[in-house]
Amino acid sequence: MTINRKTAPEFRAIDNINLLRPANQKLDNGCNVFCFNSGDQELVRIEWVFSNQRFDAKKPLLNVAVNTMLTEGTGKLTASQIADKVDFYGAFLQVDYSYDQSQVTLYSLNKHLQHTLPVIYDILTNSIFPEKELETYIRNQQQKLQVNLQKNDFVARRKFNNALYGNTLYGLSADADDFKTLHRDDILHHFKQMYQPSNCTIIIAGKIEPDILDLITNTFDKDWKNGVEKPDTTQPELQEASENFYYIEKPDALQSAIRMGMRVINRTDPDFAALQVLNTVLGGYFGSRLMANIREDKGYTYGIGSGMNSLKQSGALFIATEVGADVCKAAITEIEKELNLLKSDLIGEDELSLVRNYMLGSLLGSLENVFSHADKFKNLYFAGLDYEYYDHYVATVKTVTSEKLQQLAIKYLNFDQFYKVIVGKY
């Protein structure tokens, strides 16, 4: 069969998205376990997810330091022994920190779980955060920070988050001296309080035979006990800055980093999906208005985009780019112009249809394996939502009107109310 490459492929509408739903059980120690059993490969991904401890402005780096250093040694194993054991069985171990949760993730062949799971159990119950490794961590992080502070986009993102959220878990802008507040006794106390089964959600995805599930639950139920001190996962109230404009001058800069936006609704609000459509039109994909204007037409940048964050306490819409220092003001003028057009003019049906297809296709394409389905579930579970959210999302993307999007633009795309950060030359 000869393919006619001048003819576009046949278009097919996406009717619905079928998501895998997990089985659930709660262990006697309070740990919640969710299982996504799918696939033919003898492989599982197991995630141990913990809600972060309450932010302490006097010790701001405890959450991230504890999570990052979990693999630096236990009462039984050194950091190198942990790495060697995991590597020997062809497994992969990583620790991840985010604003609301911290997690430990293990990818392992089913036949080796009996050997790899005890390593994770040891990490979650018996990490000791050796003083030598702590000193190395502090020194490395200070050096890394020093390097990153030379990058305009890094500085702009830090300043923007701090303006939006204040000195909290979301808005922390650590400096070198903050690392000096890290002490082993505080880290150990934080670890023992936070990494308890009552504060843990285990999410398993892959080929989960009954014996595999029994092995996992038995390992993390019978002997894993809660401590006397309960974890405190409440967080201080967010504080927005009173100043909206920040200019950090770098006289020798060839490019200026621009980041602007404001706090908006998060995933729990019914209008969130519609606002995502509006964001996609503005700057959420390669064919967006910001890309068409500021990259393709004006040539001010290699890339510009807008995005949305959905956090437990808040949400944000932001625009980010790096432009030639000599066209910084012109680029900002064009950004304002695009925001105002979305408020004054209705989005045409052809453009809206393109965005609909892009968003639904992206959602469908993101569900390539069972791990992806588990990731979608995490978005719901930790926001306190159920699967109706995705039904609502798909329906909204398909049916939201230009009039509704214009109303959201008038409500949220207010350039004068945006926090604006420029790093470089202006």
C-alpha cells in the first residue's frame, strides 16, 4: 500500500477516556495501599508517598533535606551498599520531593522483590543521616545554589514563587545560610515524625500477582509501627507579596528572563478544566498565541509558554520566557497585548477546535502504560477528588464555549494584577 503523504491522516474524535481504577486496602498500621494490576511484564513500580511536615521558617530545608538524604545510610547499610544492592537486582530506586508530598519509588522485577523490599523497609524505618554525609550534602547544595543563582531563569522562578506564596513551603527561596540550619538531631526527629505508616500511601502498579501483593503488604504492615508523636502535615497560611514588580538587574546579560502570573484556582474548582483550555490557547502548546507572536512573528525568543500549577493550598497561572535583553520591553508589551485580546475578542471556532483536539490527544497519549494511570490517580487522590474529575475534564474540553473562555480571561488574565519578575536587562 502506497501512502499519499500529501493527504492528512483521517481525523477521529475522541469519545471518552477509559482510566484504570485501583483496588484499595488499608493496613492495620493505617497505611493506605492502592494497586493497579495490569500488563504482562513481570515488573512493578511501588511508590511510598508521604505528606510533608509543617513548614518551619526557622528550619526551612528540613523537608527536602530529609527526603533527599534517605538513601545516604541506615543502621545496617551504607549509601554505597544501598546502591549496590539495588543495582545487583536490576532495580531502580529514587527519592522525589514536591511541595505537598515526598516519595520513595522502586522499580523492580517481581522475582527480586524479596531482596529489594527489605532495602526500602530499612530506609523508611532506620535511616540515620550520617554526619559526614550531611556535611557533604550541605556543601554540595551550597555549591549547586551558587551555580544556579547565575542563571536568570532560576532567579526569576525563585523570586516569582516567593512573591506568590511568601516564605512558606511553596515560596521558599533558600540561601547558603539556610543550609547551616540543618542539624542531624532535627533531621532525625523530622524523619521519625513524618515517615510513619499513618502518613504513608503506597501505590503499586504493574503485574501484581496475589503473592506479590502479600509480600509487599506483609513487609510494610506487621513490623512497621507508628511512633508516639503524630505527624503534623498542616501548613501555614500563604502570604502574597504587596509589591507586584521585581527587576533584578544583570548589566552584562545578553538575555533577560521574564516570569509573570498570579495565583488562581486549583484542580478542586469546577472551572479549573476550562481555565486549562484558556491557558492552552494562550501559551500551553507549540501553536499557542504567545509562540505564534513572540517566537514565530517577532523572533524575540526561542520559546515562550504559559502553564498552570495545582497545589494543595493554591494554584497559579504563569508565563515564562527568556528573550534578547534588547527586546525585553517589547516582548512584555506583546504579552500584554495577547492577554487583552483574549479578554476583548472571542476565540474562533477553528482555533478552539485545534486546542480541543490537542488537549484530548495529549491526555490519551499520556496513558501509555499502567504507570501513567497510577500517576493520573495520584492527581485525584491527593487533591481529594474522584474519577468524576476526568469525566468533567473531557466534557469541558469538548464543550466549553468561547464566551465562557472570555469570561475566565476577564477574571484571571489581568496584566496589571500579575506579579512580574525580570532578571537581566530591562
